[in-house]
Amino acid sequence: MSVFLGIDIGTSGTKTLAIDARGTILASAMETYPCYFPKPLWSEQDPEDWWQATIRSVGRTMAKARLRPGDVKAIGLSGQMHGSVFLDRNDKVIRRAILWNDQRTAAECAEIEQRVGGRANLIKLVANPALTGFTAPKILWLRNHEPRNFQKTKKILLPKDEIRRRLTGEYATEVSDASGMLLLDVAHRCWSKKLLSALELDVDLLGRCYESEEITGRLTPQAASLLGLTTDCVVVGGAGDCAAGAVGNGIVARGVLSTSIGTSGVMFVHSDDVKIDPRGRVHTFCHAVHGRWHMMGVNLCAGGSLQWFRNELCKADVAAAKRAKREVYELLLEEARTAPVGSDGLFFLPYLSGERTPHADPDARGCFVGLTVAHTRAHLLRAILEGVTYSMRDSLEIFESLGVPIREIRASGGGSRGPLWRQIQADVFGRKVVTTGSEEGPAYGVALLAAVGAGAFKNVEEACAAAIRVVQQTAVDRTAKKYYDRAFPIYQQLYQSLRGDFKSIAAMEK
């Protein structure tokens, strides 16, 4: 029996998933761990937690599927992007990893742009501007603020690649995740020697860079013993969580775009060629498809906005849902459905964690605009759904302005599960929205990559064609679309009107 594992090192936990040679899911398991917030807007995790969660989730998955050690032929790795693991010469972790949603590096972003002669030059080198979440600013932050730790640093790895090191002993990464470090020449799929030189960083700090389906090593005897596997099991490059999720949803061909609404919101579109936004509003990264690229817009608090509303304003509803043995989000979406299209003129700006696309503004703040005494809680709920979807339409319009064709939109994540939010997406985007039978996200995508690397499929495109099917379609409501087309420019103008006020508010908080 040939089985392939996908392991996703997420922010809330690590998920392991097993598939067979046809892409059928056999079993999965999730293990959680904490985040640490030592200062406002800082976010860290302990890499040891990732490793222990990997061991436990692999063991549980193997037990659920009743697999033998020799059944598993290959492993694919995915994980939260941009995080930084600092290792000393003895491979000991020097400090907790700084995560993708950490906002401490604004000064270092400015330093990077200054060192290369401005944002435009930086985009020419690595296809993207410097953002606080990226890895390169974190490296400079360590050098600027913890110089002793920086002097001890001999290797810097991304979260999933620290797990790779513990599995195989290899220092390696792959092009999709490496793109988010802000150190990769994305167009040529290799480390940018020019940028590394400008930043006075040695390329030896980084791992060897592979394509996503390439084999990067085999399990060491120690790792094989801990996981209940064999040293014949290989580990492929894998992918950053966004590219891995796209593979798991079949976004591997020209003209196909995915919307993923989890804590953050991601608009992800495949591109056969390198397409770069000269203004840096959206990201251009290497795709997990060999020799291909993708463009991506990221909204930092998409499903997180609804989660905030649930946690802070719906505590009684959470208790009621538990008593009724229902999911509280189902109840909230049913309530939102009772409000009309457009929420009677109420707008929500989903900038509860600052914003990345298209504004790259850590000072942006969330707000309701247009409240009247006539508005109910149902209006607030629907306005959140609409505001998040407007924020994602920002990315869609940028993609189209750059000439990227879009013929199909596939929805995934929490925003795809309820019919109301799928309908709002179809109406705001003005396109039919489809969903696939795959709901397993990045872990499934890298399990398919592992199957490709082990020879079960010829390439990623063949694997997705064999394993992924469209199962549901949501057509556009033309009346709703007409309303949203009128409202969207108002939504866009609200940020421009409030941008200065956001900065004034942020200054008062410091």
C-alpha cells in the first residue's frame, strides 16, 4: 500500500492528513499549541511545540487509518509563512519564532527600502515591497535589537522547514514559501544575491531552495522511530500554506482564482508568467506548480472579524448553541440572512488587525460606518460579511488591472461553508462561485505534492485533475450585484477618508 502524508504547521495547530495513491483521504488528526504575545502587536511561538504536535498528529493519523510504518512513502510539508526560526551552530533554537502576524518591524521595513534605494527598486529585485510580516525584516530586527542572538545565529528557517530539519537533518526550503521571506528573486526562483549583499546577510544563513514536488531528503533513523515510520520515507519540498491550500483546491491552471476565508482572507490566482504589481499592493510569489507563479492578496482579519464579533458580543449565543448542539456560526449566519442586501447602508471596514492588501497599513482600524437607530444586530452581522468580501474584491480588481485572466472562482475556508457568504461572494465579485469536494486545506495540497514527488502522479496538474472535483455552484443574483457595484466605490473611499484619522488614533495608543 502506498500512502502519502501532508503535515501543515499552522498558527493554531499542526494537522496531519493521509491519502492513498488516488488522492482519497484516509485519516487526519490535529494537535494545537499556544501563541505568545510578549508585547502589543508581537506574536511568537515555540518551535518545540510544532515538533511535538507533529509527532502526536502523525501517530494519531497512522492509528486512525491503521497504517503500517512501511505504508508511508512520502511526506509533504506546509505551514504558516514568513515566520523565523533562528538556530545556533548546534541546531538549538535561540529564541521563540517570530510569526507572520507580528508587527514589530516597521523600522526594519524602512531600512530595507533605504538600503536598496527605495520601494520600486526592492520590487524589481524580489517582486514585493517590504511588509512587517515578512521574514527579512525580522532578521534585521534581531540584528538591531538582539545583537547577541543574531551573532549566535547560523541558520534561519521557516516554520515548516524547521520541521523538515528535524525530519531529515537537511537545511532546505522551497520556492513558494521562500518567496515570502523577501529574500528570493521570485522571477528566477533563487536567492537574491543583490538584496542579500545590500542587507549584509550571508546566503549561508538560508537553506537550499527546491521546487515544491522535489525530494529534499529522507527520514533520519531518530525521526522515523519517533513517528513510527521508516527511513525509506522521503520528504518533498512542500509549500507555504497559501500555495498548498491552492493545490488542495485545484488552483493550478491559468484563469482559476481561489478565495479562502479563514482567520485571514486570501485571494490567490495562478499565473503561467511572472506578473508584478509595480505599486506592491498584491504579492507575486512562486507557485507550488513547477515553473509557475501566483499572485495573492491578503486581508488580515476576514473570518477573524466574525470571530471577534462572536467572542465579544455573542457570549449568550455561544452558550445557547452548545445547549442546542449546533455551531454558533450557523446561528449567526441565519440571523445575518434576515438583513437586506447592503445592510440598509451600513458599512464595515475589517481592519481589526491593521491591513495588508491593498493598503499595507498596520495603523488601519476596524469600524462600522453608517449606523442608525434602525440597524439591528442582524445588520451588523451582514455588514461584516459584506465588508470582508469588499476587502477581497480590492485584490480581484488589482489582478484584472494587471491583465491576469479570471474565468472561475473557487471558494474555500469558513467563508465557503454557509450558503449566505458564498452568495455574497458571488454577488460582490460578479461571478459564479464554485466549491470543490476538498475541505482539508494545505495538508491535502502537500499530501498531493508528496504523491507527485514519489511518482504516483506525473505532475501537480495531473494529481489535481485526478483528485479534485467541483461539487457546488452559486450563481450571481443580478439585482444584488447591481447594488454592490454601486456600494463598492463608497467602501473604497471610506479608507481614504479615514486614513489620517487611523494614524492619529494609532499615535495616541503608543
